[in-house]
Amino acid sequence: MSTLWLSNRYEVLAERLVEAVGGARASLFDAESVIVPSAAVQRDLALRIAARHGVCAQVEFGFLAQWVWRRIAQRLPEVGAASPFAPGALGWRLFRLLGEAAREPAALGSPRLAAWLAGADAPMRLGLAERLAGLFDHYLTYRSDWLARWGAGESAAEAGTDAAWRADEAWQAALWRRLLAELGLSGDAHPARRFLEALAADEAAGRPAPAAPVHVFALPAIPPLYLAVLQRLARHEDLRLYLLNPCREYWFDLVDARRLARLALRGRAGHAEVGQPLLAAWGTQTQDQLALLFDETEPAFEDHADYRDAAGDGPPGRPPRLLAQLQDAVLDARPLPPGSLRLAPDDASLSLQVCHSLTRELEVLHDRLLDLFAEPAAPGRPALQPHEVLVVVPDLAAAAPLIDAVFGTAPPARQIPFAITGRPRRAVNRCARALHDLLALLAGPCPASALFELLQQPAVARRQGLDDADLARLHDWFAEAGFRWGLAPAQSAIATGSGSGSDEDADTDPAPATLHHSLDDALDRLFLAHALPPGLGQAYAGRLPAGEVEGADAAVLGLLWRFARQLRAWQPQLAAARPAPQWLALLLEVLDGLLRPLDEEREELRELQARLREWTAQMQEGLGDTPLEAAVLRRALEGLLEEPTRGGVPTGRVSFAAPGSLRGLPFRVVAFLGLDDRAYPGSTRPAEFDLMAQRPRRGDRQRRQDERNTFLDLLLAARERLILSHSGRSARDNAPRPPSVLVGELFDVLLPALQGAETPAGRAALRARLVAEHPLQPFSPRAFEHGGDPRLRSHQAEYVRALLAARETAAAAAAGGEAAWADELAAARGEAAGEDVPPADDPDDDRGGPGGPAPRFFARPLPPPGPAWRAPDLATLARFFRHPARALLEQRLRLALPQADAALRDDEAFGPEDEARQALAHHLLPAALAGADTAALQALAQALPGQPDGRLGAAWRADELPRLLRHARRLAPRLASPALPPQRVDWAFEVDGEPWCLQAVLAGLRPDGLLHHAYRAPRVGDRLDAWLWHLALCAAAPPGVAPVSRWIGRDAAFRLEPCADAADQLQTLLGLYRRGLQAPLPFFPRASWACAEAGGGARGQAAALGKWVVDARRPHGESGHPALRLALRGIAQPLGADFEALAMAVFDPLRAHLVDDDGAAAPAPGDAAARPEVAR
């Protein structure tokens, strides 16, 4: 007689199994089979067996479908060791059959399917084949009667079945018959029926059964076909079933309230009742499974039950916690009438955290876990350990980066050991990710950023012989040589269609034959830069050199050339159709040539190679020697790499997993995050041709029911605490958002049942105790208030210090009367009314938050600069005034602000770009000034990298070359006279009682003055630079040089007239430099120029705010610079009176001497006497 063990506790069943596995055996060589539902359960049982017996040996773990087929193959010699209906191989068979049906539209007898196949490409057919393989796998185990009738040429339709169902059945039945014919099988395809007949014959003949017992442990669902096999095996073998049953009462007549109402309307309510509403609503899958088990197999089993009350889990002498009361209500199928549950004042066993985003949910969870780990041990309750915590998230792939960002960056004092388990193979296997990225790269346009990211992967970089410095050099070379996308011109021409252009295109511009943006073109330019001396200014083979390639750089360039050659060799091989064995050989060859793994990467590579061999074996079984198109292989391989490397397993740390990965395993703390509306249960619908979904039966696995039952299992698996969390508030406007329907159902049942919930006020108070509403920001004062809600408490001490400093800053700001500034800033933001303006408490804004302004970065000025700082040169002074805040941080504090590398661009230019203009001027202006003719300039222009190709490039050059020539003609007279020798000048000043010295080297002097030029429109920084050098020229007054400075640009020019008080102006600016080395100087070139140009006052403030504010309409406002955000942190009024005074002090003299290109003077500055004095 076989045995059935039932319990509501996983650990009870596991204990029974561990005892049984350790029992006496007929032979030491007999292995016991343990059938498990998941890798997580397998890992847990193996550890429990090893802990009890010292080792887990001679125990074969497996999954039900594979084990059943293996037993069938052992008994029936004609059955192969591997099932031909395994979804992997079956999908490839169906893919080939669908391809044949596409060529024979009438083959399956479905005009609708024939029309779809006619318009579908091969990857689309593969997608359909994979879905059909999953459907047929379900039909085999849940609708074997349908397949038997289909195999016999009959229909499974019942009376009253609609025409759409019959139409879908017709083509699926035809496809199934073609599949059977190909496999040489009879109508009853699955050999389970013959196996059952063989077992019956064995039993009748008295043949001995295998001696080793078989354990089937905690399966959440057993398909009817396998249930019949287990029933037959149980009659003459030692079969032991261990099943989780959440309820010890007879609960198979329980239905949820809505279903009961529907049944009552149809007169079919019978003995149905609601009973325990959560069990009835969420436990349908387990209910159907157990009902089928008792109906079909009960006579064959000797059943035992061992149920445990959750009330006994709590500390002795304490009333049961709310979570335990709820679990016991489920155990007893007990309804929850009003007042039946008690919530103790210190009961936090069940809670709902309401946040503004998943990131905040993770931050809140981190703080709550720190609270739990800090709780001391108590009698009967040891201290909580990380491995006793499970965190589940519906979309684990999307949440994984956020989990790493929150839990992985905590300082050592707040570190919590954690692991994310059950992620896709591509996310955890670095070799798989490299293969995926390579295939995507070579199948597409080969963008520069993707190629560089592939090279950055450590195993790839090692294989190519590149270190970090080499990669940085390659990044610069790609940008300088104009590499945007495409390995070779031929590839790019095919991708863009330019290779089939007309003769007119070729006559207009031969660029499509070379294409300036491909990797081959970039390599040619880099080799020219290495081979030729710099500054030649000559084109070779239609190309100009690009990049700085000197000395040892040639080795790196050679490595890049070798890698590019390898990519070009792989590209056609990976694009050609080939049979499965050849694909395997090619993929293994690619892995060998692409990767040089070390340490853990070696194991990852072996795992990937083994999976590829298994996968291509399935492909060959389904396709035979039929060549497979490259696009189909990439589509299938992408699906393979998106599979989890293995199911989620317990990790020994805080485990983050998908909801079903660790289903059933008990944990002291279970946290379920991301319970948003429609996130869980998901809204995925079955395929429109899923016949099972249209005619369901009891015991069918339906995704929505499965997810609801999983939620119930997780609720029952929490031994001490269940933490639920969802994004219940909008991060933009704080509007409420609904939670998952499961959370709503839970609280609809729970709240009315609590003592004290008889009145609306009492219910609201109880809800407030169960639901914690968290602020948007982790640095909110609510998280640190003395005596505040402990559920909101944060462990981030740095925020406490910041908030204390913020209070002092806020008090000082209030005393300074900064309300007017706040009004002005609000008005400036209001100009973008109706647009998508970020809220004032933007989570990316580090200048302040819900608690008020952030603490000042400069709480007090730095000490005055010492003697070493008192002799700057004019170039240093010019850099300072271009960005005073950055100079203060970098020079005085030695604080290097992080600057991300300029991102590589993947799209070629389609119009005028500043970079292309500057490159044009850099290469062509010297030749134009030297008198080169238009044809020579045109040839040089065509040889430049990074410019538009084809007609666009020709049109751009036709427009830009005349402008460049005009610019050269304006410069030529000014450059005609030779430059005078450089002159060094020193000035001694007294600044705030300290001796200062200013040094300058005046170069490029000519009799008519000082000349600056750039091929662009003048910027504020250009005016500042020209003014500083002009002051030095006027103060030095070198003989034979006119005290005039000129700046000539692409379409504009200005000059600066002689300045009589140049030395005094330099002294003023030097004083501002001294002040700016001690504290942030309220001088911001763009905003200050706008203020001065508008004449100051209210108009000046408004103009300055237009350049200063960052919002949706002005994303590049000056205040967004990282140096300003840091240096001005805590300063609520940066554009105050001192800002205006400084703007006028610096720019009024400049504007007084500024004359635009046509000789007209700039507008006269306002009355300086009416403006505030500048504080030095």
C-alpha cells in the first residue's frame, strides 16, 4: 500500500521525507527517486537530507514529466529514452510542418491560418510553432482524450460548440495528424495508456515491483494523465505522496462569493458555500488538484495527516499574531465574522507599505529589514538571519537593477547580504550575454556604441588583448575617426540602400562608395594618422587622417584591426542558413574566438556550451538536416538566453525571486513588492486558438488562478511576518493608485473582521495601523522625527545630519527675507504652464526636498588663498571667469567632478552639425588662407570624417564652403601682417591689503591689435576671454601695437575699443578671483550677461532667470551644471542683489567698449551709480 501525507506545513512534509529517505534499503546501490516541483525544493530537500544523515547520496531528484517518461521507456522497449513531445523538439517539428503548410495553403484546411502563414516570415512561424508546442504539451497531459480522437480522424467538439472553436480544432487536429504520421505513431500518441496496460499485466502476473520507494513531494499540480500513472503505480509499488493542503477540513465545495452567485442564478449552487473567503477565492488550483487526487487515487493510498496551528509559532504566553490568526482561519476553513480577529498594539505581523515607486519600496524594505535584524533573540525565537527572508517581485528582470542599486550600494554598516535568484541566463551568465550581444551586433547595423560595449566586456577584452587604457583610447578613436555604424562600406550601403542609387547620385558625390561612418573607413583614417606626419592637410585615397596614433598606439590599432577582421569573417557565416550540427560548430567556434574566460566565467562558459549542445540536439531532432535560416536561429537563441539558468533557489542570504520560484518554502519573513494594479495577477490572455482555455475542465492550470494560488501559498509560507508593498502614490502629483486586486480582497476580508472595526472611524484607525504611507523622498523629516511613526523610520544617519543643517539654513534664509526670490522662481517656472514641468521635489534635485533646502555645501567661506595662489596668469583668470564654481571646486578643494565620457553616436549626420563645421574649419581654413582653389577645398571637404553622405553631404558642403571662404576672406587681411614676438607682462596689485601679481604672455600681436577667431557664432565665454586679453593688451600698451582687439566668427564679429582704465579693471577682476576662491561667486556667465544686457532691475532678473532655470522648456538652463548644483547647494537665492552687482561690474565695462561688426556701438550700459556696489 502506498502512502499519502497531507499537511499545511512544508517543514512537516519535509521531515517525513527525510526520515523515509534515511530508512533501510534492500541494496546500497538502489537509488530513491524524489519527484520535486522546482529546483528550489530540490536544493532545500538535499540540504535537509545532508543535515540529517551527513550526506545526500543515492537520491535521484527529478521532475514528474521526465520521470514518468523514463519509467515508460524502461517498461516499453519500443519507446525512446527522450520524449518526442518535449516542447523543445516539438517546437522545431511544428516549425518545419508550418513551413510546409505555408507552401501548401490547403494542407491544414484553414483559410485563416493559410492567410496568416502567407504573410508571415520564418521568425514569425517559429513564434507560432513555440506557442503550439506549449499547447500540444498541455493537450497531451490534460486533454489526451482529444488527441486520441484527433489521431483517429474524429472531432472532439461537443454538441453546441461554436463554429470558431471547430475551425481552430480542425487545423490543429490536421497538424497533429501530420505530426503523428511523421513520428510513425498511432492515434493514441502518448504511450502512457500502453504503459498502464503493461503495469496491469505485470500486476496480474505477479511480477515483482521495484524495491526502492518513489517520493512525490509537494507538487502544486498533477495533470490527469500523470495522475492516472501514479494511481496505477501506487497499486503495486511503494509510492509516497507528500502534498500541501492549506485546509484540514473538507473544503471542496467552497467557492468564492461571485461564483456562488452565478451558480445560484443557474440553479446549480447545490452544496456550494463560501466558507473561508480567501481560501475560496485564491485556492482554486489546490482545491481542484486535491479533489482530483481523492476522486481518482484515494483507494490506492493509505493517507496520513499532520496539520499544525500557526498560533503556536508565536512567543509563549502571547496571544496569536494577526498573521497567525488569518492562517489558522484558512486552516480551519473558518469564516471571519466581525470582531473575530484581534490586532494587538505591537502586532506588525502583516503590513502594507504604500510608496511612490518600486525604488522607494526597496528603500523602505531595506530599512524594515534592518529593524528586524536588530531585534534581539527571545526565548523560543532566535534572532532573524538573512536566509530566513524571501522577497518576491512580479517582474524580477525589471526590478533587478533597482535591487542592486538599493541593496548593493548600502555602506558597510547597513549592508544586508542578498542575492537575486532565477534571473534569465543572459542576465547572470556573462558568456551568454557576450554571445547575445555579438549576434545582435552582426545582425544589425553594427552601431559604434554596441561594438564598444561588446569590447568592454571583460572576457571579450581579455581575448582581444585590451586593457582599460586601450579601451579608453579606442573610444576616442571611434569618435575622432567618425565611426558611427557599419563594419564595412558594402554593409552600410546595403543597409541604407545607397548601393543601388542612380548615376546622378554617383556623379553628384562618390561618397556612398566609401561611406565616412563605417569601421573600415575609421580604420583607414587611423592607419593614415599613424603612417603620416601630423598636420599634412592632404587627402589620401579620398580620406584625411584622424585621431592621434603614435608609437605604442600602433599595437592597439592592430588589435582593433584584427577584431574587425574577425567580425567581418563571422558576419557572413552567421548570416547563412545551415543545419543544426553546423550551427553548433559555428557557435562554439565563435565563443572560442570571442572570449577568454577566467575563474567563474569558465563555469559559465561550460554551462552555456552544454546548453547549446542540448538545444541544437533538439533542433536536429525536429528539423533533421533541414538548413535553418540565421534570422530564425537568432530568434530562437534569444529565447534560449532569456530562460533562467535554473529555477530560483534558496541562497543563504536574503533571496529576491519571482513569485513562483520558491513557492511553498517556508520563511520567517516574506515580502511581496510591486503589488500594483494589473501587475499581479498579470493580465496575459491565452492565445485565441487555445482550445483548453475556451473549454476549461476542473484541474486545468490557468495562469491567473495559478498566480492567485501562489499568493495564498506565500501568505501561508510566512511564519512571522508578511510585508506587502505597492506603488500607491504617483511620484508626480501624489495621486492615489490602486493596489493589486489581491491586496484589495485581503483587506476587504481582514478589516471588517478586526475588533474595533464596527464604526467607520474605528475601521480607519485599524487601516492606518496596517497600512504605512511613506513619503516620496527617503530624506523626508517624517522618517527621522522623534516619537514619529516607527514604520517610517530610516536608518540613514547622513540624512539626519543633513536635515539638522537644513533647519539652520532655513532659519537663516527666513531671516534674510528670501520669500521674494521664491516668488520669482515660481513665476519663471510658471512660464512653462501647460507643459510637462518637473515637480519642485524632483527626486533628481539635490538642492532641496520636502524637508526644506538642503544643507549648504559651503557653510562658511574657505580661508583666504595663500601666497602660492597670488600670482595667477591671465589664462587661469580666463578659465575662472568662464565657470567660477567649477574652478573653486577643482582648484581649492581638489574635487574632481565626475564627467561621463561623451557617448558614441550611432547615427551619421543628416544635416549641419557643429562638430562637422569645426572639423571643416580645422582642416580647410589653413588651405583657404593659403589660397587653395575651390576644387582642392572640395576634395578636402569630401575626405573629412563624420559628415553626411550622398546628396545630403553634397548639399551641406555646397552651403558651408562659401561661408568658410567668406570667413577666410575676412581673416586674410588681418593675418596678412606677420605676428610680433610674444611679450611677457607682469602687473603688481594690492588686493584687500595683500600683494598680488598677474602674469600674461601676449602672443599673436600685430600692428592693428590682437585677433581672435573661431568658426562659430560668438558666445558669452568668447566675449569674456576677448575682454580679459584686451585689458591685458591695453594695460601693457606694447609699442607698435594698436590697443584694439577683434573677434571674427562664422557669421558675426565684434571688436573692443581702447580701454583707458585697463589696469583698474584687471585689479577689480583679480579681487573677484580672490573672493571666488573662498566661496561660490554669484557670477554665472550666461545669466549674468542676460541680466546686464537687459539693463538690470526687474527686466534683468527676468532675463537672467530665463537662462538660469531648468525645466521642460529649458532643459539646458545654467543652474543644471553639476558644479553649480553642488557649490550652491543650500543657497536659496543665488540670483540676488550681489548677482546683479557682479554682472554689471564685469559686463558693463565690456559692453561699453564693445562694437559689433558693422561698426555700431553696443547699447550703452545703464547708470553705474544707480547700481549696488560690488563687494570684493
